[in-house]
Amino acid sequence: MIVLLAVAQFSLFLTNYQQVVLACRAGAGLAAESNALPLTGAPVPPQIVDAVCRQLNNSGIEQCTIILEHVGNLGAHTEQRLRADCAGGMSAACQEPATPIPASSVRVTVCVPLAEMMPNSMSGFGFDISGNAISCSTTFGFE
């Protein structure tokens, strides 16, 4: 029974992780094509949020945090981090990426709580996923 639950839970995770990767790429693609990304403190542009949330909603994922970082338009060493949420709030387990990105590029990070990715069916066996999150980042150069 444990093996069957583990296989089902892991297969749901892999399926939904692919949707997170696609959502991340969709957001980064739109951000890379944008010639007017907002300044620090402004919200993530709605077209980027819509593209990411629409891709995630296809697989039933409703909560996520979107982090947009870019360098280039304001100088070689300027980095901006903007946040948006599809629904709900950001999980405490979701952390911003710490690696630097090259000049004239944009990175979109999508962070999703693990409870949105798969059921917590293994919690009775000591594998509790509550309070954890998964994130995916995609970096594209400005076009």
C-alpha cells in the first residue's frame, strides 16, 4: 500500500512540475520580449502574471508566487525583484534565487506550495509535505 501511494504521489508531482516549468518559460518569454518592464516596487506586469497563472490553472494549481528579476535597462549592475501571487499568499518555504543573472537578461521564478502539486497522502507514514514549496526559474536574454 505504501509503495502504491508513493508511486501515485510521485507521478502527480512529476506531471504538475512539468506545468510549473512551462508556466515559468511562458512568463520569462513574455518578460524577455517586453521593452518596458516596471521599476522596483511596481507590480509584475499583468500579462506575465496571466500567462503564468493560466498555464498553472490548466493543471489545477491555484496558488503560486511569481518573482521577476531583470538587469540591463537601468545599468549593468541594477537588479530588480518584483513579486506577484496567482492566489493566496506566498509559502514561507518559497525563497528567492540567490544566483546572479547576466546583464540584459530577465529571470522569472515560479514558486508553488507542494500541497498544490500533489496530495499529502504519505503524511501518515512520516513523509509530510505541508509547509514546503517547489520553485522553478527560467532566464532569457532581452530581445
